[in-house]
Amino acid sequence: MKRRLRRILLIGVGVSVIVWALLPRPEIERTGGGWSSVVRDRHGAVLHLSTAADGRYRLRTPLAAVSPQWIEATLAKEDRWFHWHPGVNPLALVRAAWGAITGRPAGGASTLTMQVARLRWGLETRTVSGKLAQIFRAIQLERHYSKNAILEAYFNLAPYGGNVEGAGAAALLWCGRDASQVTRREAIALSVIPQSPATRHPGFPRDAGRIAAAQGRLAVLLEKKSTLRDDPLAAAFTLVPPGPPPHEAPHFCRRMMRENRGSIKTTLDLGMQQKIERGIETHLDRTRERGIVNACAILVHAPTREVLAYVGSADYADREIHGMVDGLRAQRSPGSAVKPFVYGLALDQGLIHPRTLLTDGPMGFHDYNPENFEGEFMGPIHADDALVRSRNIPAVALANRLGDGGLYQLLKKGGVNLPKPVGHYGLALSLGGFGISPVQLAGLYAALADDGLPRPLVFSTASPSANKPPLLSPQARFLVLDMMRGGDGLPGSDRTVAWKTGTSHGFRDAWSVGVRGDYVLVVWLGNFSGRGNNALVARKCAAPLMFDLLARLRLPEKSIVPPEGVRQVELCAASGDLPGTACRRITQGWFIPGVSPISLCHLHREILVDGSAGKRVARDDGRHNLKREIHEFWPPDLLELFRKAGLPRRPPPDPENGTDTLTGLDHGDAPEIISPLAGRIYQSDGPEIQLKARATSGVEKLYWFCGDAFLGSGGPQDAPVWKPTAGNHTLRVLDDHGRSAQAAVRLRPGAE
């Protein structure tokens, strides 16, 4: 008999081993329902926690991200023998069965693994068949998964009240922190919820007493058997949810969740985001009576292209202003906010330097007749003033002279969607006659403020390095930003900020863009409906908001270091050209040697005037009342522009006897170029060529040019250097009396 029983036992053990070995591997994760997405800012703060597809908060959380105190409290409450049993606890099963027979409950028999099985497969375990299925699934899980994997599954499946499942979502919603950061008291309170989630809901005050009583009992149990030391306040501690689920930066989070799922680490800075949101709210409270009720803003760190703040509307929940619409993605006319790129191209193509005189007067370009915003003209105006004052006609005239595709190609390279050919936009492109989103405009200005490369903005992950060439050279970028720091006396403006405004046609959009150090802030005001409003003048509404936001943000300044390839030179303050001997007001100005066009000033001339007749005379003929005077000699067309602009210039005295004389002085000999020698062939990869000229007495400064491009200046004894490219060049030198000489120089390519 004993032998037979032994055989049956061995057969049973063998069958059990075979069955154990042949148990199929199940998926431990529950199918369907999906997971929540959590969006965090750059510092880890939670911006948004979404519900899963089934309407529950369920955030995938690895076991390593759960507080050890929480794990310990959970095991003490749910399954103290978890690490020792094979999925079921035989002693607990016997005890539970005996309690059911005698009618005296002696505790549950469900292990933590069995709870995972019930939650994973949605089993009804109050029936015998359901309980057997639960036991089978528990053994199956133990066969194929480690204890840590099963414990991790529990912390992702356990119900924590209401529609909250899993430790990750519970910690965020009930404690306002990550699962790894819950405190001792919170760990105990959270551990008792899964046992009765319907009656222990932390969000319901009526359930607080039940949770407190259960956690008090657990605290007593843990007192002598755990590292969770006795806490006399544990029984009185109550979980108080910090508030509704986080819903910060809603437009930004919607954008991120369209492109990503799960846990999303972003570049946003919640502190900066909230400062901008409060600033917009305060500003619109003052402008609401003028019908300005909506605004957007985006802040970018230019070197990394990281988006630090993203405000898509003034109020996401305000239906009257269509607040749910993300205005930062909308295509709108930028108005004059695009002009800095016209000037940057003009600088790179050698059309201007910052103090070049431009014409602000009536002009026609085929069938296009642009006008200034105020409908007035300022006459001759320096390029930097024309940009700061946002004069339309000088910008259009420059755009008309640009080559290599001009502004159209720059915008296309910069990622702006221009679906029509260049002829469709024409010169109106330079005045904002196209659609661009604030995000795209921020990308263009980030390139201007940094390396010039058309790289995409970064929202969550590092962007790939750009292989495209820069939109503008370092020299042009430096000069444009320097021009934009000029300011125009706007109250509250900051001289450390390079900024530009833009007002679209019909007063539909008001823009302001500011660059401070490494940061770019783009602000837009208007109505999402596209309705115009005469109060939407960028200088009056968008620029004050931008400067207010920058003041709130307190962004660090950055020392301005001129790049190689730009130099400062003395210029005539009136003409913007190199000063001659007659120029009295001198200023400093930047230029790009070898690119920028500068000539010697011919505006100021010293002439002889008969003191009695007030007439200009040709030469000193010995009369006693001759005077030497300096006058401005403006061309007739520019004099007429000054007159129309209300800034008339005093013309020089009429010549005596109708004789037209320029200076009445002996010009003397022109300088003679002695290096490089005319007609000589040089090697382009050879050493730099010294520029030398022999000047007549009385000359203090020589100015060197290659074609129209200014190379540099120096005294007659100086020898500036020139590194030309291969080809034929016309070298020219001028002295400070306006006398010039030139030499044709040929450079052949170096040996390959």
C-alpha cells in the first residue's frame, strides 16, 4: 500500500513538473485601455496628465520608480510571503477554506500574484471556477516572470480610487509628486486603497475616515516589523489631493501628445511659461476695452533652438476668443517683422552698410506703388534708421535690388511654406505679403540670433544637425542685430534688446519680436477670426507687451563680440560715407571689408564765398571779403524729397557769373598705387597682398576699394592687406580730398 501511494505521489509530482514546464507564457500587461501620457517640463514638473483610451488615469511606471517605502507597505498589507510562495499560499488557502466551512472568516487567501492575475484578466473570483482560474493564472505568471516583474505589474494595475490605476498616476493625482518621492505617511495611506478602492477614494472627504482607520491599522502592523518607524500621527494623516489633474501649457501639451505617447520630457520651462501667461493676462486686461482680447507668445533659446515657453492663446478655456485654437501654428501676415532679413541680405550682397543713405520717397515698381504706414515720407534716411523706423519704401527698394532669389529663397530655406512661385508674391513679400506662423518666425529669428542655420525648433528631443548653409553670414547677422538695438524712443524699451515690430495690412495682426542675449521672444496680438482692429498697431500694443514680458522673465544678457570680418570706421554723420576734409560731424560705423560699398563723402565741400555779394567764386582772386565756408551739396532730387518731408535743406550759394565750381581749390595730384602693380598677375593662394600708394603732401588718409566694395583705410604710410579671390579685379584708392587712382589686377587660381 505504501509503495502504491509512493508511486502515485511520484507520478503526481512528475505530472506537476511537466505541466509546470509546459505552461505557456502569457502577456503580463493587460491588453486594451492603453496608457496615459504625462508631459513634463525641462525640470521634471508635470504639465499635463491625460487619461488613457478607456477614460482612466494609468501611467506606465517601472518598479525602480516606486518608493521602497511604498513597496514595503504594500507587501505588508497585501502579501507578506510574496517572495516565498509559488503564486498561491497553501496555508492561506486552507485557512480561508476552513473559515468558509465554519462560517468564521479567517482572512483572505489571495496573494499579490493572484491579484495581478485577477486585474490582468478581469476575473470574477467570487465563484469557484473564477477562483480556480485565478490560481491557474497566478501559477502561470510565477512560472514565467520574476517576482520583481510581477510586483511591477501590480503597481501598474492596482486600483487607487475612482478612475485612477497604478502607482504612477496615483502618486501624481493624490500626492502631487512622482511615485519615487512619496513620503512614509503617503506610502501607508496609498497602500490601503486597493483593498477597497470604491470606499477609499482620496478625492472624496467622506472616505477620508475609512482611509485613516485602515492606514492606522497598517502602521501598527509595520511598527515592529519594518523600517517604517512608528509615527504617532500616521493614523490621523489624511491624503488631500493637491488639486485637479495638471493642465499646464495646454496648447503645448496637445502638440506634444499628437507627436508622442507615454512619458514625454520637454524643453518647456514651467516658471517662464507662467510668467508669460500672467503678463499676457495683465496686458489684455488693459487693452480689452479697445477690442484687443487675444495674444500668443513663444520663447526660444536660440543656440539650442529649445522652446522654453509656448502660449497658444490668452485663455484656453475662453470660447468667445476661440481659446482652444493654437494661434502659434496659424499662418498670418508678419507685416514689417520680416524686414530685418531684407536688410541682412542687402548687407551680405554689398548693397548697403548700416549708415548707407537710402531714399524714402514716392517710388513705383512696375505696377506696385508701396506706401509708408503713415502715408508720409522722410526723404533721405540712413539704413539703420530706416529699419528701426520701419520705413516701407526703402525696404521694398532694397528687396528689388536683391539677387540670388532674394527674400523668397531665404524664407523657403528657413522653412516657411510659400506654395506659390516668387512672381505671385512680388515685392510685397518684403512687407509681409505672405503667411507665416509665430513658430516659424521664431525659428528665423533664432537663426538670426545664433548661427544663421535654418534648424527646426526643439520641443522634446535634440534636433539633428543642419546641413543647409546659413541664411545670412555672421557679419550680416551681427550688423542687423546691432541696427535693431537702435530703438525709437518707445517707453519701457530696453537698449539691450534687438527688436522689431510688424503690423499686417488691415490691422489684423500686431507682432513684436525681441532678441535679448541668447533668447528670442515672439509676441502676436489679434483676433483668431481675422477681424481687423485699428487698435492693432504693433508699436502701441505688441511692443509694450513684449518688453513687459522680457522684464518679467529677467533673461540674462550676453556680451556682444563682433565676429571676424567686420570693422568700425569713421564716417560722415550726414552722408554715411568716408569723411573728407570738409566733413565736420564724424561718427563711428560698422562695415564688412571687401563687401560693403562706401565712397568718399562728396556731400560736404569747402567753397569760397564773396562776403558782399553772397556768391560762390571759383578761386581766390585776392578780393578782401572772400570767406571759406562748408556747404552740403545734395542732388536736386534729394533736395526735393527733403522739402516734401518738411525738412528743407539750405542750398549752397549760387555761383558767381553763372560759373559752376565745386570747391574752388587746387586738387593737386592723385595718389599713385605702387602695390599691387597694375597689369601684374598674382597667385590667388599666395600671401596676402599689401596695399600701398604714394600720396601728395597734405593727405592724411587713404581709402581702398575693390570695385565698389570697401577694403579698409589708413594713413599714407600704412599698408592694409588684401586677400582677393581668383579673377580680374579693379583696385581703387581715394585720398581724403577726393582724388583717386585705380589699377587692374589679375589673380589666377592656385595650383590644385
